[in-house]
Amino acid sequence: MSDTPVLLSRDGQVATITLNRPEHYNALNAPMRKALTSTLAEVEADPTIRVCIIGAAGKGFSAGQDLQDFDYKQISDLLLDEYEPLLKTIHHGNKLYIARVHGQAAGIGAALALTCDLVMMAEDASVYLAFAAIALVPDGGLTWHLLNAMGRQRALAAIIEGKRLDAATCLTHGLANKAVPAESLEQEAFDWASSLAGAAPLAVAGTKRLLREVASCDWRSAVAVEAEEQNVTTKSKDFMRGVQAFVARRTPEFEGN
């Protein structure tokens, strides 16, 4: 494995980003944050990539923030200047992002995993809410993810107790989509990504926008927002391709226009 903190590979329409500090359990330091930010931007700018897997080398997904890497007087500067941009690229991006979690995803590493659109975990993996153990609160949007998935009471207890949420618990609460045997995690994540890469890119991007917007609006507003997005999709060439394929009873091949 190279000394590069973040690796990028491509296979057809699927890209894989690999966190690559295995000797430090993929704790995020400044070089890794910078590399991850630029790699995500590269993925977003590449029209040939439709789905991106975010995984990690070594024994676990990520130990979170590298505690020996604090160059900021205010932690809020680190969170807002460096973490928010990379997390926002995933959350607001036009691609589908799949977190491929093995071992442990702890601290801001858990936030990175849960910010992805979809999460596949090894059956023996866990999300570790490590903040309480060092007298901190969650960050990187993690409270938002936990509240929306678990509800206030269960999220509060999990955070304060510093729980390790195993794959089965994450499935139960909607924090993960799938849990698979550890030995088949990499292949199953790629197979899933390859299958999802066949989805219409404009519909994927539009659905991500819709889910962000309707989360904070009433039913009538949701109908209006959906109508606006549908104006875009129904004018696309992909819509016509989809209709023609449906009538002909064949699988459509979408081109993203």
C-alpha cells in the first residue's frame, strides 16, 4: 500500500475512494483531509463516474480525527473550514456515495460514513460514538444523522453513553442499508455500486435534492418541490429513453442528459 493518504480507482462507472492511513487506523489528519477534499471534487467533476464507494485500508474504516493533529485555535475553524466542505460534497453532490464500513467508524469517521447516501457494513463492523469518552459532543453533522434515524431519546442515550452501534443495530435504526459477511464486503459493495450505476443520473441528483428539501417542509411544499424537479426530468432525453425502453420491455441505458 502506498504512502498516499487517499487512493482513487475507477472501474467502469464506479469509483472507489480508499482512506489509506492503516497504521493510524485511518485517523484524519491535515494531509488526508486535503487529499479527500480534492479527490471528492475530482469524482464530482468526472461525468463518467456515477457511483462512488468510500472505503478504507487496514483494520477499520476510520478512528476519526487524528488527536495529534490540531493546528487550530478554535475547533470550529477546523470543522467549518475543512470538514464541512468535504462532507457537503458528499451530501450535496450529484453522485451516489456508498460507505463501505469494516472494523470501526469512530468520531468524525462515523460522520463521514453516515453522510454517504448509502451505507454497507460488514456484519462485525460498528459505528463508535467516541465523543463522550473524551468529554466532547458529536460533530460533522452526526447529531443530525442520529436524531433523524433514532429519535431524540435513543440518540441522546447513545451519544452520552458513548455506544458502539453494531451493524445489526445500525440496520434496525436505518443508519445502514445492508450488513454482509466481512469477507465479501468489498465485492458486494462493488456489485451494488455497479447495479446502481445504471440509474438515471438526473433522477439520482434530483432525488438527493428532494430529500434534502422535503426534510424540513410540509406536505404541500413537498408536492411543489417535487413538481419543480419533475419539470427538469420530463424534459430530458433520458426520460424518453426510459419510456421507449419501458414500452419495448428492455433495460434502459441512461446517458445523463
